[in-house]
Amino acid sequence: MTAELVRGQNHPLPQTRLEIRISAGNPIVAGATLGDERGTVHGAEWVAHPASPQLAGIEVPKQAAADHRLAVDLDAMPGHIHRVTVLLALPAGVGGPARFGVMAAPFVAVTGLDGTEIAGYTITDLDSESAVTALELYRRQGAWKVRAVGQGYAGGLAAMLNDQGLAEAADLAARINEAVARGMARSVAQPRPRSEGDGRVRTAAGGGADPVPASGGADPAPASADPAPDQPQPPTQQPQGTPAPGVPVNYEHPGRRTAAPPTPAPTAPPAAPGQPAQPVAGDASGWTMDERLYNQVWGMFEDLARTAAAYRSAVDFAESRMEQELDRVLSDPRTRVGPAADSARAAARAKHTDLVEQARAALDRDLAQLTAEAEVVEPALPPAYARWDSPVWQAYQVPMEVPMALRVGDLHLPERTGLRIPMLVRLPLERGLWIDAGRSGGFDEGPADSGELRRLAADAAVAIAARLLAVYPAGEIAVHVIDPAGSAAGSFAPLVGSGALAEPPAAGAQGVSSVLAALTRRVDLVQMAVRSGATDALPPDLDTAEQLLIVHDFPHGFDDRAVTQLRYLADEGPAVGVHLMMVADREDARAYGPVLDPLWRSLLRLTPVADDHLADPWVGHAWTYEPSMVPRGSRVLDQVLGEASRAAKALKAARARPSYGN
């Protein structure tokens, strides 16, 4: 049961791996400090903030936003840390509100990893304050508790950090404000403030049971039995105690969460008697419409899997029953021949036909409902989830935040090939991607020429890379390409021409060695910095943005050292923001034998043409995967890459300008 806290109240924490979720009416800065037994913060390295978002046991957002999630692992906290204080502040110099008193009161929730809310706190009675200590997690007699604090500071971040004993409070506050200002200096407008009818409390779906995800987790089965994508996560309940629409909000009541009631999920209009309800987009639980759509897509995946499984089970039962009845007829000499035998056989076949027809009718009914839902949901999907031919790309703008997931293709079953479910993988990628340029049993209707197949594989890789560049905020992901022989220059031309690549595609053995060495160094440095809690000590020339490496035509141009580095990046890179996309035919690397088996198993295998290689771990379906490709003749790829590149260049120029704030 959720504990609704008031200022000064504490509550025990039943688990140590938590999320702290924050909802406000305007973009705010979220951070955290680590303190000793007295709550004293002994240095800047004890503060997690947008310019240094990771410390041992805690990770905070990198930019200002109206909604935040902080990841906390109390078991990973050093022994000398006894207090984790969550800080909220208004960003300075970006044109937003200057004090909390003119905003909706922020709401802070402590939840489990499955989204179950443990404690919630609405920070009320704020006026001239521009920074506030929201709550603290503290260690007491070996156990952790949460306390609602709500202490505001009119002097802002500097006053708050100084109150916690930090000697260099003013300098650190200036660095935090500068990092936030640079992060918001993009060529896109900030999200509009929520109006009275648009406020909402964010309640995300959490990860319950351990699924078999496409972006990480268990190894796939060999060859054509890769696991299906991320399993849908159990929805969480919406917050309780929300005032009804149209009722005035009591700004002093401790149960108030926002200045306006949360926006409910869309509901379908009443259905006619005897008719199914009309589907609507976003009819699922979640904090935002994007998250509701994500959960709805996976609900459709579940429904299709169960519907097809039920139909196949019913057909199998009908056939098994008919075989049993026919066996009984044949086993009895009195009914083996003659009119009685013919009648029994006809009756058995009639029962079989009747059962199959009933199963088919149920399947058709469910598929019709799912098809109607897909027709409503598909046009409502945001760019990260939408097809390349969706009109949403025509109004594309560089986002301010990383979305939950990315569409990498479509899935369908043979029972209704026209019903396509978007295949979504969670972001950031926890598992590399392998675009299989070889042939398999599912390629019978694909191109017969191996060169054409390799070209399609490179095009598929570019389409996915373009999606990643499009859905990440400007400057938060960089793409590198290794093309040793230069055989995919035509496919990579959109990335090169738009300036989306961090550098031209690396060619030859020397180019392979140079790119792999640079990314390996980045992984090593970031790992050491994270483990030692010294992320501020990273070299100033190190790009801390997410990195995507596309390797084409592997293993051409790779020696043993390069192969070892590639395996290292595949294993260690995702944890520190270095992701791998291979475009390769496994048969080309057969000379390495089983040495590369762990590499192939660590990657999610995708195909450039339709192939039924994704195995459903629930009911054993073989899902057919189709890549998400740009329509022939469309200029959407150039348009999106151009917009993303312009935003990245504008951000780079803003960061290069000297700062006179210190």
C-alpha cells in the first residue's frame, strides 16, 4: 500500500533497488547528494548532477525536464554513505519560472523496479524558493528509510549545497546551471508547460518478472531461434486519491499531486449492444502518452500471441480427438467395416470440422478486433515507434529526452500476415544488433543475388542508425562506421552527406584499428571513472555521449587483435554507452570456429528481408520479422538526418562559446 507522506514523516523501505520519480509542471533539475552520518557532503564528488549524473549506487537525469526518474541501488552505496538527499532546482537563465511558488507543487514518489509505489510526497507551501530538498533516504540501524523533507531555499542551488556542508557550493552550483543551460541550448523549443487540463502524474509500467528481452538478457537459441523482443511489462496502477475533473484543487492538502488532475488514459466511446468496444490509441497505463502507446503495443503483441496459441491448440485438440475416435473404430472388429464404420468416421470428421470452425470463428473475431486496434494505434505512434512512411516524420523535431524504445521492424504470424505488430527494443540498447547479410531458410522469396542481400543489410543498418540519431536529443549519440573495403559507400551516403557521422567511414586495416582503439579506450576510461566515483575526472576531450559503432562486412579487415577488441566492445560497451551493430554473414567468419560463438549469441539477430527466425519464449511461436525500411523514392531519411545534424551542430557551437557566468 502506498504511503502518502507529509513533511517530516518517514517510512521504511522494503527493498534497496528503487526508482525515484518526479513530476512537476515545468522543466526542473533533479540531482542527489551523498552524506555521512550527519548528512554532511564532503566534496563535489559526493553530488550527482546533470554534468556528472552517475555515482556509486545512484544515477540522475542529464538535463532539465518536467518528469524525471532517478535510479537508486542502496546496496551499492559505500559504507560511509548514510544519507541520500534528492534535490530539485529551477534551471537558471533559460526563461522558465524563477520560483516554485508559481508552479504546480512537485510530486516525488519512491517506487520499486516494477513501478509499485512505496511512498509519495507532494511538496507544498513553496513560494520564493528556487531549490528544494525533496526527500532523503537514510540508513538507520542497518535498514534504509525514506523521509519527506520539503526544505526550500530562496538562494537556490548554492544555498542548498552550502547548507549540506559543501565548501565549493557556489562553484558547483554554477557548473550545474551551465551544464543544464547548454543541454537546453538546442534548435528545438522546450515542451510547453502543462495547462490546467493537461497536467498529469507520471506512473510508468515497471519490469515485473524476468522476461527474455530482445535488448538484453538470455542468450538466443542457435540459428533461427532468437528470442522475441522485449516482453510486455505488467502495468502499474494509476495514483489513488486524485481529485475528480472539475473539482477545485486544494493547494494545501497533502494528498494533492499536481495543479490539475492527471490526464486519464483515453477511453473508447460506448459500444453498441452486442458489439465490441471501439479501440482508441493510448488505452493503457503509463505516465505519458508515449509510455501508454508502448504498453498498448505490447498488449497487442500479447493478445496476438495468445489468440494464435489458442487457435492452434484448438486445432490440435480437434485433430487429436478425431484420431482417437477413428482409432476406436478401427480397433473394434465389429465396427471396422460396414455402414457403422462409415457412419463413425463421418461423425468423427464432422466433429473435427465443427471444432475447427468454432476455433476459426473465435480467431477471426479476435484478429478483427486487433486489426481495428492496430489501425487506430499506428497513426498515433511517435517517431521512435512509427514506420518511416508515417506522417509524423513530416513534423519531426529533435526531441529533448530519450524515448522508452525504438522500432526496428514489424512482427506478424501466419494466421494473419496483414496484422503487423511494431517490434520495439528498449533504450538505451542493452544488447547489440546483428543485421544478418547471409541466407537462411526464410529467404526463399528474397533476393537471389548475395550482393543484393548485402546491400539490403547495409540499408537496414542505416535505417536503424538514422532512427537512433533522430530519437536521441542533439549531441547525445554519435555514430561511427567501419567499412574496410568501402563496399557499402552507397548505403552509408545519407549518413555521410548529412554530416551525421562523427567521422568518415573507416577503411582498411588501419582504419579498423584506429576506431576500435578509440572506443576501447573510451570504455576503459568510463568504466574506471564510474567504479571509482570520479566521473568529473574524465579527460575533457572524451565524448561522453552514447556511441554507436556500425561494423560492415565483418571480418574483412579484422586481425586477431581487432576481433578481440570487437568482442570486448560487445560485452562491456553497452553498460557505459558504447553500442555495436554488425552487418555480417556468419559464414564469412567460419574460419574462427567457435571462438566467435559468444559474439553472435550476444547480439540480437535481425534480417534485411522477411524471415521467421524470432522464437516466442511464451508459447513457441515463430514470429516473422520484417525490417523497417524507408519507402523507395522517399526523402524522409535525408530530411530527418539533416534536422538532427543541424541541431547537433547548433549544440556544439553553443558549447564552444565562452561562458561568462563564473
